[in-house]
Amino acid sequence: MRIASLIILLLFLSSCQKETITISEKASDVFYVENAGASMRVLVEGNTASNTFILLIHGGPGASSYVYNTSYISRNLENNCAMVYWDQRNAGASQGGSNGTYLHLDQMIDDLKKVIEVLKYRYGQNMSLFLLGHSFGGLVAADFITRPEGQSMIKGLINADGSHNYPLNDTLTRQMLLNTGLSEVPKSKKTAKWEKIIQYCLQHTGNFSIEESQQLETYGMKAETYIKSVKKINLVGTVLDHTITDKSPLTSILVNLLYSEDSNFNKELAVSNFSGSLYKVTIPVLCLWGKYDFICPVELGEDFYNKISSADKKMVISPISGHNLILQDEKLFCDEVNAFVLKYR
Amino acid sequence: MKYMDLIVKPSLKSFYKKRYISGTISWYHHPQFHDNIYLTIEWLLRRIRSDGFSSEFSIGPGVSRTFLAGTTYEVNDNGTVSIDHKAGYYYAMITAGGGFGYDFSMKKKIPVLMYTRFNMITMFPYNSTIYFRPVLELGIKYSPRKAKALVKKT
């Protein structure tokens, strides 16, 4: 009896793999893309009938796409186009076995390419596709669009607080922490905290090790919370708030984040630098930056903006944002992105 | 399989202490994530007080097979897209948990034990690390042997 029940259940589960593709103004399709030991979750949400898609490359490595899927973005962006929330390998709801050896940048570019191919297979080869890279996702996007086939697969790039050059990033983070710290100490209530940061920056001046790089990032995260005009957000709270509606696998999100944060992949990232090949970029680009982004300072965005060859490019700086402009200044983000995709789709 | 059954009397309270090795097939469904069928072999310790209330602890290894909750695509080097109809993974498991319940056979002649158990299941290698998941189990255990014994007594 038990065995019979088990066979029925297995047959039922196999039938769950039925393909559903929704073309509507309010689509919500979940599917997986399998590649090199990982099955990566992809959620396509919003107006698929518009034939315009924005593929989010989330931060991390190891963070997930769940945090970006806010109700504001659903109401103000997904009505005009479809958002594609892709959980990279070893992140969010992506699953696999013993696949740690595949966690490197070249593999992620291959993953991205395959996710795009699956999107085109599902929703049509003539779709208008844009990439949206945030933080570490900016590095993946920079790598992708400086490769020969990358730009031909997309209509444009939105770079939101992305990092295309980690060594330069560390130098600029230290410089911003030091300069802001020195100007904030006389007027801020967080004097002791700023002094600690200043001390660290004075003791660590360059050629940063991975530990120093991670410490600067930690201070960068804290520093933006010391600035009054920066909108405060709670990333963990955002994920928890949507646990039921998004059906988030919380423990998967957590273990993937912890694994990726500590993986050797970070050693490869610490020396990654695409400044030298950005001249190859000719597609339309929108750069969105938080004025108080200590993790990827505005100067990093300017380096990106100045080095690309695109004739159609724009840079917008949010005065109330730190490193998470997408969530801290949602109105600016949605307005700018809507205008950009409408123009270039 | 029960392999020990003894009565202990610390001070004035008496209780039964039973140890089992049990095999269990379980399944859970997490929408948009996966379905998981897992087989576990558990060592279970259950203490049943004379008033019928029981507490238990279990631990054991197992094996799991997940089924991804969505169409799963593969793309080959030529860019050809295909669907993997059996997408999912096998994982090794360890489960551990504890709970409480009530044995109706202690006071009334009903050979039924109702219990609730909080289990922590761990699966590995999940993305080269360990996945854990809390699971709440509600159960009713009917013992035909105990039923026969109760009938004989009456």
C-alpha cells in the first residue's frame, strides 16, 4: 500500500514539470534553468505582453533576488514591463548538489547567457531585453557586455550601484569613509563610531587583502546608516515581510548566502577589473547611484560612465540613497527605468 | 521495530520508557521551490507517564529526493533548449527532533497515541553546504497488538 502511494506521488511530482508560459499584463511564472550542477530559479513577474523584460542580476555573491521584488516595483514598473528575478547559482532558491567548484565568474557569465536563451525560447526571440545589475551584479553585467556576444543579446544596461572594478572600488570606499568620517566627526552624534572607521582607514592604506576589503565593505554598510539624509531600509525585514506571499525558502536563502560569502570565489572577485575593456560598450546605458553609497562610491559609477563608448548614456544620483538605491529611492528608480526602457526597447 | 520496553520508578512517579527503530517515508511541498520525498531510519525514545502523557526524542539518517517546483530547462552548447522532466536532486539527510503526546491506552481502552513532534531535517551536500529545515509533525499511532491485548484483558 505504501509503495503504491509512493509510486502515485512520484508520478504526480513528475507531472508538475508541465511548462506554463503566461503572456499577460500580470504574469507570474517560475521556472528553473539547469547548468553545471545548479538549478537556478527564475521568476518572471509583470507585463509579459509588453514584450519588454528587465533581467535583474542581484548583488552578493550569494544574496538573492527576493529582496528586490517589492510591492512598489510591482505597481510602478511591472505594469509597463516584466521583471525577471534570477537567483544566481548558490543563491536564494537555487539548488544543486556538490557544485562549489563551479562558483566562478566565467561560469556565472555562462549561466547568464543560458538564462537569456531560455527567456527568448519562452517569450520570443524578438523580445526587448535589458540587464539591471546591482552591486556585485554590476560586475557580472560589466563582464558580460564586454564579451563579443553579450551586447548583441540585449537592448541596454541599467547599472545601479554596481562594481566593475574591485581594486578601484576598495580604494574609493576607503577614501570616502575617511573623507566623510573626518567631516562628520565634529557635527555627528556618532563620533565614536566614525573615529573607529577613521582609525581603520588610516592604518590600512592600499593593496588591500580580502579581509581588509570585507572590513571596508562592513564599515561602508554601517557608515550610510550614520548619515541622516539616507533613507533607512531593513533588508532582512523586507525578505521576512514577503515570506508568505513570495513563498521564500528562508533557510535556503540563508545557507546559500553564508556559503557564497565565505567561498574562494571572493578571492577571484577581489582582483576583477573591467575598466580597461569598457570602451567596447556601445549599447544604451543608464547609471543610477546613491550619493551616500560607501560600498560602491559615486566615483566608481563615474569611472564606468566615462569609460563606456555608448552615445546614449545617462547618470542619475539619488540624494537620499546609499548602496541600495533600488529600494531606498524607489520612485526615482522606477521613473528613470521606465523612461529608459520606453526609449530604447 | 521496538527493541526495549521497561518500567522505571524514580521517586513516586512511574513511566514507561520505550525505544524504537522506525522507518518513515515523508513528503513536503514548498510551492515554487521543491517537493521533497525522504526516507529516514530513526532511533526513537518515548517516555509515557502513567497518566498517559508522553514525551519523545528521535534522531536518524535518511535519504531525500527533491523535485523542482517549476519547468526546468537545459541549454546545450549549440543553444538548443530542452526540458528536464525529472529535475531534482538526491541528498543525504540527518533528522533530529522531539515532541510530546498522549497515550489513550493508559487511562481508557483505546490503543491510540496522539503526538506532535518538531523535527529539524538537514540535507547535504546542498549547493556544497548543508540545508536545514524545521518540520512540525502531527501524528496518530494506532497499535493493533495493543488493541488485541486490551480486548483479551476485558
